[in-house]
Amino acid sequence: MSVPSAGLSLAADFPEATRAEWQQLVLGVLRKSGVATEASAAGEVEELLATRTYDGPLIRPLYTADDLPAGGVGLPGLAPFVRGGRPQGAGATGWDVRALHAGPDAKLAADAVLTDLENGATSLWLRLGPGGLPIDALATVLGEVYLDLAPVVLEAGARTPAAAEELFRLAAARGVPGSQLAGSLGADPIGLAARAGLPADGPVGLAEAAALAARCVAEFPGVRALVVDAQPYHRAGGSDAEELGASLATGVAYLRALTDAGLSLPEALGQLEFRYAVTADQFSSIAKLRAARRLWSRVAQVCGAEPAERAQRQHAVTSAAMMTRRDPWVNMLRTTLACFGAGVGGADAVTVLPFDTRLGLPDDFSRRIARNTQTLLQEESSLIRVIDPAGGSWFVESLTAELAEAAWAWFTEIERAGGIVAALRSGLVAERIAATRAKRAEAIAHRRDPLTGVSEFPNLAEALPERIPAPAEELVAPAGGTPGLPEIHYDADFEALRSRADAHATAAARPVVFLATLGSAAASTARATFAANLFQAGGFETPTSGPGTDPAAIAAAFTASGAAVACLCSGDKVYAEHAAPVARALRDAGARRVWLAGQPGSRAQADAEAGIDGYVFTGCNAVAVLQATQAEAGVR
């Protein structure tokens, strides 16, 4: 039997759902899980489920059309460029796949450069000078590169003028017209000052950068002279809004310097490229790039630029701060998510850091994976065939607007302080980022921000791949000036714990935390699994006693394990009857510390009298627990 489809509506067969009904249903679930109490009201549901970003805005569990920002978000390729800098989006060719090369061996770099360009990379990013490629080796590195086809981006810090001259000389020697040379010279004196430290008389190289910009306008129209690199603020532990606000302030400082040097406003705007970090938090990355374009469009508008001149050129780089040394294979997943965020967010160029970056110089395999990550997202997932995939998402549009508002507030605070240079010199930027860094470290320590393979699901048996050590970048702090921002990694506290445990294992044996699994396997498995995961994040082996409640047998198993620390693992009903006698037996057997997996509840005083020192549970300070446990186990 056929049913006519005209006029049918599946939605019409169901009653309309209201927000209040949804809240009431969710409240019932939250009460059962213990998140909400009987006194909680339905209107509190969204607040109970919301999480707050480091910038302040709440990430709510439900978004509707009412959350779209007032005034709309425009169209792709048109001001305010929230939806992308080009009307066609990434287009048929996709974004620029930019490969980073920083190894000091020019011959190896030349081979790697060709391999990249022959297998998907569309531009090159060369880190030059101390800690990178020698500037005088540029001709070797680019020996077989067609400079009129492959854009070249330089990063040479204080030696940018010398690196630029070498690139120009090389192009002239090859007969490449200036009009066909493309890329960026990478001048970023304020970014360098943020990293290395600020001399008393201001950033070094601002006048030279302006002179390079004037030369590019006159001779090399396809080359941009300056990069506004926001990564120093991200790598120091800053939030998305802090990274954006500092980049806007730096961009404004460069506009002032360039126009003071004689460039017109359109020429000055055309000399800037902005570089942002993207992380495995894909939605935050998408919103950050969209907000950056909106904010820079507003800056350019206030400066008097025409609408078509306000688009921001963006280079997204997968976060170096999020990369872990342990279980480096997980970095492939992190960079895939970050690259996805960059592509959906509308970046013009994207660099995926190789997964083994923390271990040393990348090898052929890791560079291939970095390239193919972008190729897969562009081609196999058809990401480039959709213009602004996130456009219209109630969540993304709301997050973009809230992030832009927070970043603008930080930008205006920097400007009121006298601009980015003054804010760096006074310590305003460092103090603000330090506060965010502390919040992030606390969230990671409590595992609210989990690090897979590090704070969660560590692999004690892993064999890290061996890599050639990367040369250290030489940043010379100026005498009598302002110190530079630190460079951190999110896994720093857990990495320190693992390194101490590994050193102890090499000198003696791997440290042990004995898990006293009381009662049946069904009663103890959940908390034993939790405890094993926690203590292994600190480099401990975690043997178990097996099912049972006999204090003498459990104490004997503890002694045989060679452990100095024990953790009781079972359900609350078993604890009520057996935790105290087993804890006393473990103490008598020589346990220096006894943990209990679970919340203390009403039995805390009795537990303490029985010799239980503390509790491990979801949300506890894992770093503090592991530090205390290592101290008791003699791990130094």
C-alpha cells in the first residue's frame, strides 16, 4: 500500500517539546545520579551541567536559535568575515598545507622539503638561525624548490633581515621575478620580545620590519613582511581570549609602525599574517579563528579601512603546549582534532606538528602522518567542499560571540595600559596569563582536563620511539629588561612524576602501590580500576591482593609485593565491615601510607583511627596524591 507523502509531517505526529519539559526530565536523571538533590529546581539543570571556560563564558548543555548573536554573522567572504575570509571558503584547492622544517642539517632538510612538496604540502615554513637551519644554508634547503610555485615562510627572530636578504638574493639568482615570489618574511619583533624578554628601550627590530614591509610593497607584492604570532601567549598557558587580545594589540602596534614608516593603511594591512594555536578542543579552536576575524575586521574598520581590506590572513598551528611526551601516538589524534578545528574555523594556512615533536626531530614517518592528516580531512572527509561548516550552529555562533567579547575586553585593557609593549614591560600580560596558567594546572591536576595516555590510561610498558634531539632555541634575555614569557606543556606535572618513577625503576625497581581489593571481584573491580589508572599515571605498578577480606592474607600479599604504600578498593558496604581491620593489618605489615578509593563520608574519623591516611576519588588532586605517594615510596 502506498502512502501519499504530500502534506505529511513527521513532527506533526509528536507533541511540541518545551524547554521546561526537557529541564524537568533531565532533573530526574541528575537526582538519580546524585548531581542534583531533591531540593534542586528544574531551572537549575542547565547551570548544574554547564562548564566555565578559562575566559569566563559558560558552555551550556543546550542551545537554541535564541542564542544566536544579535545582528547576525554576515556572509562568507564579507565583513566582518566571521564566516571566512573568502566567499568560496577553502575552495577546490583547500587551505594551504604548510610544512615546518627546523632541523639544523641542511641536506636532510632539503630532502624532507622535497618529500613534503611532492606529497601534499603547498608551502614551507623554515625556522632559521640558532636552534634551526643555518641562514647561509637556505640555498641548499631550497635548492630544488620552484620559488615561483611554493610560498616560503621564514622564521628567523632577530636575524630576520639577514634571512630576508638571503631569500631575495636566492630568488634573483634563480631569475624569479619579484612579482612571483610568495610567502612571508616572518618579522615579529614584539612576539620575539614576548618570548625572549623586552629590552629597556623597547622591542628590537621594529624599524627593520617596517623597512622590509616597504620593500615588499614595492618589489615583492606576494610577500608579507610581518607575522603577528600569538603562540607565545598560548604556549605560556594563556586562554583563547588572552591569545586573541594580545594578537590584536600586537597587530595595532604593527599598523602604527608601518603607517608611520610611510605605508598606506591598505598596504600596512596587507603586510600582516596572524598565527594562532589550535588545540584538540575543536569547538574552541573553531570559535577562536572565527572570533579573530571578526575582531580584526572591527580594528581595521575603526582605522578607516574599506570593507574588502579588513579580512585577516590566518595561519593555524596545532598547539605545541598540548603535545605530550608519553604515549606520543595519541598526539596524532590531538593534531587531527586541532586540524579539523582549523579547517572548519576557516584558517588560510595550517601546520600540523608531527606527533613526535616532544621527543626530538621528526622522522619521515611522522612528517608523512602530519601531511596526510590534512589530506584526509580535505579530500576523504570532503571538509573543503562545504563553505563554513560551522555557520549557523547555535553553539558555535554563541561561543564565537562570547569569546570575541572577552578578547575585546582584554585588548582594550592592554590598549589602556599603553599598548602591548607597555603591557609586557609592566608585567600586566605575564600576570594575567600566570593566573590562567595556574587555573589550567589545577584543572589538569584534578583531571577535569584529562590528558589521555598521561593522566588517564597511562602505558607503563611503552617504549618511546627514539629521535635525534632537537637543538635548543637560543633566546638571549636582555640585560636590565623585562623577562620573557615561559613556555609550558600541559603534561608538565605528570611528566615530572613519570620521569622520577622511571629514574627510580632504572636505579632500583619500579615503585609499587598495592591495591587491597576487598570482598568479591564485583565489589572491588570498579574502584580498583580507578585506583590503578590513577597510580599508574605516577609511574607505579599496581598489583592486587585478589578477592578476599582476611586481613592477615592481604597483609602477607602486601609484604610480598614490595610496596610501601597501599590503597583499599571496594564498595562502601564492604568498607563498613572490613576497611578498618585490613588497614590496621597493612600498617602492622609496614605500610607507610594507606589510601582508600572513595569519598570519606561519615566514616572519616573511624578510618583515620584505623590508619587510613586519605582518599582517592574522581576529582581529587591527582598530582598531590601522586607526589605524596612517591615521597612515601622513596621516589626522589
